[in-house]
Amino acid sequence: MLTGAIAGAMTLIAGLPACSDRPDAAAPTVQAEQSASTSDAGQAAATNPLFAPSKLPFETPDFAAITDEHFLPAILEGMTQQLAEIDAIANDPASPTVANTLEALEKSGALLRRAAKVFSNLAGSDSNEAKRAIQSQIAPKLAAHQDAILLNDKLFARVKALYESREGANLDAETVRLIEQHYRRFVRAGAELSEEQKAKVRALNEEQASLMTAFSQALLKQTERAAVIVDSEAELDGLSAGEIAAAAKAAKDAGHEGKWLLSITNTTRQPVLASLKNRALRQRVWEASAARGLLDGEGDTRPMVLRLAELRAERAALLGKPNHATYQLEDQMAGSPDAVLAMLKDLIPTVLANAKREAADIDALIKQQGGDFTVQPWDWEFYAEQVRAARYDFDPEAVKPYFEVDRVLKDGLFYSLNRFYGVSFKERKDLPVYHPDVRVFEVLDGDDSSIGLFYFDPFARTGKRGGAWMTSFVDQSELLNQKPVIVNVMNIPKPVEGEPALMSFDQVVTAFHEIGHGVHGMYSKVRYPSQAGTAVPRDFVEFPSQFNEDWAKNPEVIARYAKHYKTGEPIPQELLAKALKATEFNQGYDTLEYLAAALIDLEWHLLPQGAKVDDVEAFEKAALAKYGVDYAPVPPRYRSAFFSHVFPGGYSSGYYAYLWAEVLAADAFAYVQEQGGLSSEVGARIRNEILSRGGSRDPMQMYVEWRGKQPDPAHLLERRGLKKAAN
């Protein structure tokens, strides 16, 4: 997963170019608060490390000096400074040029960008009560600040003048695209609306930003509270000794000495369900997961879901669109909800048929073992693993000793990137980190020149939200003379002291996925920060990451990283063959739960203004039935009440993007194998022709020019094993 910030307005500031606007009718209160808070800005600058660029390599944040108390003053002062810079741009008496308007926009807001990036990253990976309080306070202010940029009449007039004269201005393609992107961003924000309509948009954006932050914080608390406390070790039958020890430590740390704690991860499905033999406990775990956000009182996210859907529909209507999905998707590769729905609906028959065949296999096994029930959601993983083991003679636990975190990182991820792209990684223990688990590596090109820094944050902990993601502390830009500082965050269970940090094969693939996002940011080589790295359409941004997943299964790469943590012996070929073969199993379930979640996302955001919905669960149920994916044993990967991608995150109407991008990824990987596979010559082409260009060119144009033709969707079914299963 890619993320530029934790919630709402933080994404707007941290993920977009540094552009701003002076306040007008709707923003004087925000400006007054900022000015009042920065009367002693000079004194703060002398003591606050965020007020000046870091002197560390690549301007990486000085985490040894930064404390929570530094964030709010820096962000507020950053907004004030940027508004002053924008005022100068908007009122420049000289005719607008790329340099005095767009490049000035891209350069503005350095303090705000610097402070917001550090804060938004730590609010997701190392949160606490202080950071959550700051989030709640600044989210609406940042939304108002962003609107003050994009709804400024004088500023928009300058951007529009450049847009209208771009064809005859003898500009390079990258600059023309920059002009078009900025113009489109202003128009989509409402720059052409009346003053009354702009005031409404501002109010909607501020409320949405506050709600997204509240949702994110409520979900974090709900997920922590949903942890299942187990009274007896006997109930944990099926877990390994290491997992049981970790559960005991987690319980002790949470104040439940003598008990065991099973944490809840971000999706509906929970990893422990594959191992727990106690059916009653499996049901408890699954229900705890599925009930997040549905508990009346504190932490109930359902009112937030309903209101966010209303706000998005109302804003879309103000901007002349029939619904939020149409508004969002017109700026993506898909272009429209119809195109997305066509893709998803085409897959449903094949995927559903596979899921039902898988369920029949499970039911047969349950009956064979004397069970008098049919498979339920909390049973699926447990029995599916037994079917998998019987069919492929494979136990997933058997491979974990061969996937030790450090070896997977260095001999898997880093080795494959060296072989394919010619880069190497040198650990930097001299640089401060924001948590002891985090490691820093300098990324070196083939000529030993420095590309940037890579931070790796592997382990789950309190205060870190669930899932895995990539983001950045510094984005690459030739205009700003900056090189990238990238971070990959995961949630691998941390072992107790003295035990090895082992990964499942799924976690290995996730690590390859996230570093695929990482190289998209690291290899960026563009002039403008707003076009750097992963600043591409949402349904293209997952392409490099999903493409990179397949290197986890490459024989040459596996031979390097799949070695026993004790003996160093390579994974036996027979076991490896079984593990790889077994990845094709359960794809009906995996794909159906994903499709169901993507369709729920779209249904919420296809609602027109004025649509009345008062029951989140009933709406979900109707949405699943509408598309024929209401199959009880396979619930959606996310339910609305804890759909972190869509409600507090930036994927609204865009959760489909993983599947859309996987079409490209599967096609690209097939093509790369035809061209020579894991070779630096092949890697150089995709690095230079796609990854380095960020958002400076149209993504499909880049892809087709590199590939030589449009992607073939058939490779997706082959990649997931669905075509073979159907046959």
C-alpha cells in the first residue's frame, strides 16, 4: 500500500506540491490563529529543529532532536509562511511565467512540507496521545489552508493564463504536463465556482478532514481494544511455541499477567485463524475483527461513514459531478466508474465459481472429520490450510524458518534490486531513527553515487496502524535539489527476545511489494516535486509494487534468501516447490474478498447528493447482493466501519486500483521474462522509461511505449491461478 499521510488534510499537504494561497472570505479565522501562534516565531526557529532544513545527509529528519512539542508550532508557522509566499506570487505585477508562478508554487511552503511529512509519517507508525491530539487540531486547519491555495482567484488567473498559452510557448513536455496538472488541480478543487459555492466547498473539506482524522483515531483505538484475551494456554493449540510466548508477552504488556493476547490486524481475515484449533476461539477472534467500529458509543465509526459519504456526494455535486466516484475516477487511468465496474463484474463469475469450489472442498473435509457444520468465515483459513496441506503436502509453518527478516531484506529484496536495477544498499547506523526497530540504508547507484536513503520499519507495535505501506520523508526534485528519503513500514509480529524474527511467505511477498513502491520513489528523476516518484494516478501507483512481488518467487532470488535461520541450509527444493504451488490455492477466496470490498467502496461513492442512508450494515448487505458477491463464507476484505483505505485514507472510490494495476503488473512481468528476466539490461529500461519519470508523463503512454502494446488482461488470471482452476 502507498500512503502519503495518515488522514485527510495531511495527505493534501504532504502529498501535493508546495502550493498555497492567501486567505479570503472563508479563511480569516485560520490565519488569525496561525499569526497568534507565531508571534515569537524567531525564538521558536532557534529551538525547533523543524524550522530549518536538516543538516543530516539528504535532509533526513533529525529524529534525535525532534519531539512531539515541535510539530504544532512548525506546522502553524509553515502555513503562515506559505500564505505570505503565495500572496507574493498571486500579486506579482509581472506577467505569469512558469518560473514566477508554477516553479514559485512548487518551491513555496518548505517549512510546512517538511514538518507535515515528518508528523504524518510518525502519526501512522509511532502514534501516541500527543500526536493524536495534534492531528485533531490541525486537520481542519490544513484543509482550510489547502483551499486557500486552490480557491484563490488571482492565483488561478495566473495558472489559467499559462494553461491557455501552453501550446505556443515552446515548452518541453514535462513542463506542459506540469501546467496541465496544476490547472486541473485548481479546477477540480472548485476554482471556477462562485464565491458562495467556494465557501460551501471549504466548509465541506474542513468537516471531511476532521472526520477522517477522527475515524483514523477511533479505528486505531478500536483495533487495540478488539484484541482477544485468552485465559488458558490450551485454547491456543495450533500456535507455535514462539507465537504463544509472544501472546503471553503482549498480554503482560497490556496489563493481563498470566493470560495471552491475540492482536487484531487491519483486515477482516486474521492470520491466527489459519492455526487455531479451538473453533470457539476462532469465532471470537473473527467476530472481534468484524465488529470493529460497530460498537455503540465511543469508537462507533458508522456515523462517520454515513457523514463522509454525504459530504463527498455534496462536494461532487457542487463541482458538477453526479457522484464522488465520477469525480475521483475522471483523474485516474480508469476514467470512469463504468470502466471499473466493467472490469470487476467481468471477473465475478470466474472468481465466485472458484470460491464455491474451494468451499466444497472445505465442507468435504469438515464432514470427513466428523463435523456437523458447513464452513463459516472463522473456519475458512483453518480448514483451507488443511486442504492445502493435503493437496500439496505442504505446511506453511514449515517454511518460516527459512524466511528470517534480515536475510529476506538483504539477500532477497536488496539482492534482487541489485541484479535488476544495479543498485546497492549500505546500512547507516550513524543516522537517528524514530524507533529502535527502524533501520536506515543509503542507496547507491551502479557508479557508487548516492541515490537517497531507505528506512525499514518491520515490526508491529502499539501506536502503529495495521497493514504495510511506503511513504517518504523527502521527495526527489531537481528544482529543490533534493534526493529521496523513503520508508517502508510493515507489521511483522516481533518475536520475544532471543527468538528469530521469522516471516510467512505472504509477508515475504508483502515486503517485495512495498519495496516496489520504494524504488518508484527512489529512482525518481524529475524536475518538479509534484511529479516525483509515486505522484501518479492511484490505479497506476500499485503497478511497480505488484510487479516487484513476483521477484519473491524467482528461483535465483529465492536461492539467496530462503535459508534456514539456524543452519544456513537452503530451503529444500521439494518444500519450495510445494510452497510455490500452494500460492495458487485459495485464490477464489482471496480475490472474492477483495472484489467485495472494492464494490462496497464504489457503492458508497456512487451515491448522489441527497441520497438517504441510515444503516451502514444494511447498505453493505444490499451492495454485495446487487453484484452477486454476497457469499457468506467469504466476507469482504474490509467492512465499511474499518475500511481504512477508503474512509480515513486516500483510496475513496479507488480500492479497485490494486486489481487494475495488477493487470499491468502481470502483463509486465510476463514481458520481462520474455526479454531476459532478472537482468540489469531489462531493469534499466523499466527504471529509465517508467520508474524514473514519476508523474511527468501519462502513465498508459509510458507503459505502452515501454511494453510495445496495451496490457493483456489474461496474464492476471494466470498470475492468480484462476484460469487454471477454472479449466
